Amino acid sequence: MEEELNMDDDILSSIKDTNEDEVMDPGVGNIASYVRDRFKKAAEIRQSDEQRWMRSYRNYRGIYDQSMQFTSTEKSRVFVKITKTKVNAAYGQITEVLFGNNRFPLSINPTILPEGIKESVYIETNSKTGGGQPGAGMPLGGAESAAEGPPGLLPGETMAELKSRLGALTKKLEPVMDSVKEGDGTGPTQIPFYPAMVTAKKMEKKIHDQIDESDGKKHLRSTAFECALLGTGAMKGPFVVDKEYPVWTDDGEYSPITKASPNISHVSVWNLYPDPDATNMSDAEYIIERHKMPRSQLRGLKRRPHFRPNKVDMAIKYGENYTPEWWEHEMEDNRQQGPLERYEVLEFWGFVDTELLEREGVDVPKELKGQEQVSVNIWTCNDQVLRFVLNPFKPAYLPYYCVPYELNPYSFFGIGVAENMEDTQTIMNGFMRMSIDNAALSGNLLIEVDEDNLAPGQDLTVYPGKVFRRSGGAPGQAIFGTKFPNVANENMQMFDKARQLADESTGFPSFAHGQTGVTGVGRTASGISMLMQAAHGAIRSVIKNFDDYLLGPLGKSLYYFNMQFDFDPELQGDFEVKAEGTESLMANEVRSQRLMQFLGIVQNPVLAPFAKMDYIIREIAKSMDLDPDKVANSMGEAAIQAELLKKFQAPPPELAPGTVPPGTPIGPQGGPPKQPGQPQQAKPPAGVQATDTQGSGGGNIGTGSVPPPGVQGFSGNTGGME
């Protein structure tokens, strides 16, 4: 369960708790009945969707519906779970695409023209050049006219305003703040920095860390599974939870650290009751989540902010009130008889008219009476209002995200894989049962016996070597064996045809999830690659739905949450949240290959100035599943690294003739001592290089260059050797 912390209590209005054992609750009026009525309305409208989900669930589990009637001659009750195979294939492809880069598919990037933060700045490393900008030629930090101010400031801008627009680079550029100028830096001695990009990536790392802390990948997988099976997946958040980090002291005592962090979680679509008149979350007026809580979990609500402890105790006092829905009985393998020891708690999030609240008897604060509607969060159980607060999020939004597998523009809930192949699954089951029953009949003989020709009292059991005694002398055969016609092959042909139709209706061909025996184009590696590329086309629209309906809104909510409840001035900027699910459709190998090809193109000195090498290197690192912040440098860091490498690669200083390098032992003749057994090396003749390995006048032995005919040194000349 989640709890909201760090809320602005000065503007956050909540209904206070009543006195202990006080039954009347005048502060909330009839708001509990209002929530209950909205819940019943949503549940009634949702019944047709529940029927669809239950049929999909049964086909996935391989369970026949109770309404299924078998004839007396049907012996087989087999259920071929092709639906399970297709759903798992869709779920596997979704998770493979979403987590193809081993990271949550969300990124934070600066806008095209970011406001409130510098897109790029630079510093000049050579004070003699001035960088080629207006005012060049004067040293950095030199005096300028008071009207213009320091060299890096815009007209009318102060140094404090410049610092506030550097984002995450404020501390890094603090020592050279007087030398910072706005722009990309075009000179070779100008080191560029990109505050907007660096700040956006730091915010991205912060959000990814928060998602990892709340097991976001696990919850996203659960959402993807329900999306493939039932047609709709849902998540909620972010809410702040107190997370316990295990720590042991030097004495071995357990002393955990409790830290508040945002949390996102998966919500089963079975427990979600949205506005029945809405087709998506953007136009939903409210949404209700149904919780099934034990007594201990309900008591735990008293420790959370803005919950009313006395009303929680009152709800517990009235006893367990959880009544399982019809679909819960159908889904339970072990159906429990009798009442459950659980409580039904409704969590309401939605926009409510202020006039309606006053009509229901709610004490509306004076500050809110002028507003036409307010966004509220209400928790109820046993007709007791456990919590009543204004929506703490700014801007106000409903913290639920529902993604359809296949969009139904006229309904809130989407269409899943199991529903798309419901008819073909029924056809496959029917022909498979017929084939099995026919094979059972055709595998045995139908025995016909003429008892007039048999001796009375014989056992008619048939087995190999059986002997029947005849009594009459009438001619003719007494026992006849008739073979039932075998039509199993015809039935299996219809089964295979239905399976092909299932491939068409779901968009997942059988070879994409392991079927062997592919003929035609699929016999070669390139052919199967083409088929798999075409098969991925069906998943593109699904991943696009994840980007638009789940990942994008969830990423924005996390960004708003951090700016509201965990504000950091160094992470403030004009950013946009981008869902990267569709970008993961391109395999890392293909992306890496294309990047390397582009890198080879820009090696041309003519094209090199047009390429952003730092971006290319970072993208290559990403395609190799490497952290670009750890393995790649920015342009400024690369300039610093190049200067360091120059120092390591610089040749040693030249020594004067006859000078011995420092640390060399001195021999008796003033030079290095001769080692025992070391032969005396002869000095090369004048004009001969000892390092020449070509044999053409050097001191080393080699083949050299043979003089051609007619050239001095050629032995075949008439004049001989000259």
C-alpha cells in the first residue's frame, strides 16, 4: 500500500477525524454513499467486459465454460491451449521490446528551444585569442564596459541569473564562471558544455533510480501480461512510501535506514472501475480501485497521513464486509465456502463539483468555494470515510494509467490476443475432439456375431488365439469384424486451417514462437529473418499504445512528482519526457552497425565538421548496453583527456652530445660501464644510419634495392662496376 508524504498542508484540505466511538460524521455528509453509487454504476456497465475477460481467461487456462454441452457420444474432453501459446508469445515480444536495452524505456531530453536553462555554453582556454567572438583579443576576465557586463552575459542579464541557467553544471563551472560565454564554441581552443542536456540526463538517472527502487520493471511486466491476455493493462503512481534499507552498525546491531521514495505499482484490471462514460484516462472524471484487505492491513492505514484512525477502528468494528464477485469464484481453483475474513475498501480518485460536495453535506473550505470543481481522493469502508483529501498532485491528474493492447475507440477497455482468437480456439477444440473420438473408433473392430452358428454358453470375449465352437451345420461365417472408417486426417486438416486463421487473427505466426517445418522463404537464414521482420509489424502498434497511454503519462507524472515533492534547483529545466518503447524495436546489433557505418562516413575530413562526435559515441555505447556516462566523454571532458594524453605521449627531452641520461651508472671511461660478456659494438661509418634495415647503405644486413640495368652499380653494365 502507498502513502503520500510531503504534501502542502497549508493548501491541502482534509476532513478531520471524529471523536472516539462517535457514530455521527457530519463533516463528510453522504459522501460515502456517493462513492458507493459511482462504484455500483461502473460495476454494472463493466459486466459485458468481465464476460469477455472470463472467456479469455478460460481459453488461456484450457477450461471449458460451464455452459459447454457435450453430446453423449463425445468421449474426449481435450482442450488444445493454442491461446496460451499466442498470449505468451505476445507477452514475450512486448517485454523483449520494452526491455531490449536493459533499462526502463523512458528518457528525459531538453526541448528544441529550452527556456530557463542554457542550451550550450563554452569557455575559452587560450586567453590570447579571445575565441573569435566580438571583443576577441582581450584576456578572459578582462574589463569591459559596465553597460555590457562580463563577457558571458546577455544584455540585461546578471551573473546570478546566468548561474541559475546552468542547471547541473553550476558547481562544475563555478571556478571559471567569469570565463563562461553562451554559444557552441567554434574555435579549437573553446571547450563547449551543454547544461540543458546534462541536466536532463541527471533528471533521467534520478527517475530511473526511483523506478528501480520500486521494482518498476516487474510491475511493467505484470501490466504487459494482463494487456496481452485481457486487452488492458494498468499501473498507478507515483506515491511516496517509506522504504527500509538494511544497515548493520560496527557492533553488529541491525539499524535500518528509512527513506521516503516514490513508488509505482501494477493494478489488476479486475479491480479497476473507471468512469463508464470515458474511453480513456484523459477524459475520465473518476476512477475507483477496489481493495481486498485483511484486518492487519486495514489497521495499517491509521499510520498513514490524513487517514482518520477513529473511522478506521469503526470500520473494523462493523466486521468483515468483503463479498467476492462472480468472476472471483470462477477464477479460484479452490472455492472457499462461507464469508471471507477480508474488508472491501474503495479508493476513489476523481473530479467532483464543489456544488455537489456542498449538497452532500461536505464541509468545503472557504478557499475552495469559489472553484467550480475540485479533485479529491476518498477512501471508504463499511460506509465510513477513512480519508478525504484534495488531490495533492500539481497539476492535478488521476494517478492511474491504462494501456489497451488493441485500441477500441468506443470503449475504455481494449481487445487482447485471447479475444481475437476466441472463435478459432473453439474450432480447433471441436475438430481435435472429433479426430480423437474417430481415432478411438477406427482403431478397434466392430464385432458382429451370428449366435445361431455358435455353440451356446460361450464367452464372447475377443483376444488373439480365441477359439469359438460352432454347433450348427449351416454354411456361412459366424463372426464378422467391421472396421470403422478413419477420417482423422480430414479433421486434422480443418484443425490446421483453424490454426492458420489464428495466426492471421492475432498477427503472431506460428514460426515466430517456435514452430518447426517452415517451408518456402523460411528455409534460409535471410528468409526467416524477413519473416520475423514482418512478424514484428503486428507488435509495433501495441508498443505505440504503451508509449502513448502508459510510459509517456507515467514518465511525466514522475517528472512532476520530483519537481513538486523532491525539488532540486540544479535539476530544473525545460524538458520533455519521451517514451522509448518503439525505438527498442530496432535490435541493438542493427543500430550499432548503422552507427558504425555512419562513423566511417564522417571520417572523411570534409564531412567531419558536420558530425556531432560526442552524440555518435554515446549512441554507440548505448547500442552495446554500456553506460555512456561512464565510458564516453563530453566534448569538454574529451579536450581535458586529450591534454592529459599529450603529457604521457610526449617524447623525452633531447640530450646534448656526450651527455649521459640521469641515473645511468658511470664507467671508468666516463660512459656507461660495459657488461661482462657484452661484445664491443663498432660505430657505423660516417654517413651510414644504424637504423636502416633496407641494406641500401645502412648498418644492418638486408636485401636492399637491386640496381636496375643501366644504373651505376648494375653488374651487367659494359663498363663493369663503376
